[in-house]
Amino acid sequence: MTAARARGGLLPEATLDDFCSSDPAMQACLERARVAARTDLPILILGESGAGKTILARAIHNSSQRAAHPFISFNAAALSDTLLDSQLFGHERGAFTGAHQRVKGKFELAHEGTLFLDEIGEMGAATQAKLLRVLEHGEFLRVGGQRAVTVDVRIIAATNRDLTAAIKDGSFRADLFYRLNVVAVHLPPLRERRDDLVLLIRHFVAAKCRDMNIPEKIARPEAVDALLRYPWPGNVRELENLIERILVLSEGPQITLEELPDIVKRTEASPGNLRDQVLAGRKSLGSAVDEFEREIIAEALQQTDFNQTRAAEMLGTTRRILKYRMDKLGIDTAST
């Protein structure tokens, strides 16, 4: 996701207004989410694993008219239809062995609020049919029940699967897809929004240091460069976990290149590689230019022992302009 401004953290009560992004695709995603939040229609969030779909769903709920009511999150993966039914719709006493009392399911717990169904593409056929009934009629039967239960719930679903392909192979119902896909929000992967990486690195370093009750650390320019070059297959979740692991193991006041995992340090970063990524459409021209400029500035700072005045002279510019570029590119260093 992006960095939330509210008290510096990705807080449960954060709304869409608490998120910021400098990436055009992410800005379009957030704007579509804001429009959708003002309605009561089902929303389908599409994005890779770890991209921040749960965070976005909660922010949509917090930005909606249902914000004062429950937000219930449920992951539909790796559960049988029987367990899914019991979890989603609840069960009556005696419905099965061990059912000693009536238990409310996620739908009842989310009454008047929002139910977030993550990994909806993993849901079995029988549960898909029951979910469709709730979307169409606003009612369902508890497992072992005979009387319909009526609920008022806004559905936000999410998946990292291609549901159109799942419809073709028969693993996902077309009618359910059309019910869920009233408003689709595409959450771009982290590798496609490099402009947000500096924001996220700063955010996670500050938030994790605060959580650990340790002084905030500064990431050295060469460490930031390596993090920016890495493709982040695990998206925002991978970045957050990596920052946390580095801070746990780091002893000094700065995050250095040596403290990064080998897989991050090994990422190629030659100008030719940047050129190939731009021409192949994997990186925008603006991101490539910023990345190249960041490397040049970092190298100049290293060669001048991080004296900004001398580094500016080496680069043929003024210290004021250099400092402006450093701030814009997320290069943190103490002036001397």
C-alpha cells in the first residue's frame, strides 16, 4: 500500500485521506476507491499477494457511511466448504458434532458494516452459490438452520487470481463474478510504483522504530538505492518484513548496505539495465532518471565524505539545489 500520514502509521482507523502516493497508477487506484467508498455497492480489489488489499479494504470501510459499524475480515483460502459455511454463516446448536451452541458467522458479525472476503477466488462452488444468494437477497441459512437470517452487509472482495480465467475453467461462477465486480479497483504491485518506495521505506523505518521504542534510524543512500532496485516480488508485505528484520539486527544509528539481505544487494543496477527496463516497459522514464540521479548524488556524497557543499561543486550545481534534489529523491544524510 502507501504510507499513511495519520500519526505516521498504518492504523486500523486510517481512511483513504490518510494515504499518499506520488505514483499516477496508485493515485488513480485511490481516487477510484474514494468514489466507491461513497456508495454501498460491492467492490472487487484486484492485486498481487502482499500488495495491501486488506489495508485498502479497511480504508474504504473507514471512508464510508458504515465506518461506525464493524469491519470483519475473512480469508477464504485453504478451508473446506463445510468450514467456510460455518465461518461465514454460523451454525445452530447440534448442527454437527461439537456444535454445543448457536454461533454467529462473519455475515452476522458484520451486520450494518463491511465484510471483507480475501482470496475470494479460492472459495468452493457450494459456498459461492450461498454467497450469491446473500448478495441477491440479503439473507442466508445458518448451518443446520431452517429460518433465513437477514443481514445488511457491504461486501468488499479481493483476489490475486484471474477470475475471468477461473470462469472459463469452471472454478468460479460467472454470475457471482458479475455481482462482485460492480466496482473493480486495481491495486498495482510495488515494482510498478517505484515512486512510492521512498515514502514506504521512510514510513516503515519510522513506524517500526517507534514500535520497538528505539531511536529512529537513517537509511544510507546506497542502502536506499539497493532497496529501490530490488523487484519486490512480495510487494509491500515483503518490504515491511524486511525493514523490521533489519532494524532488529541493526546496532548502529544507520541502515547500511551491508545489513541488507544478499538477494537485495545482488540486484543489477547498471545504466544499461535501466535502459533495458525502460525500453521493455518495466520501468517508467521518470523512475529511471530519478534512479540514475540518485546514484550519481550518492556517489558524489561518498567521495566528498558527505559534505554537501563540496558534492554540489563536484556536480556543477549549488548546495541549495542539491539539497532540494536530495529531499525529493529521499536521500537522507547529515550535512557537514
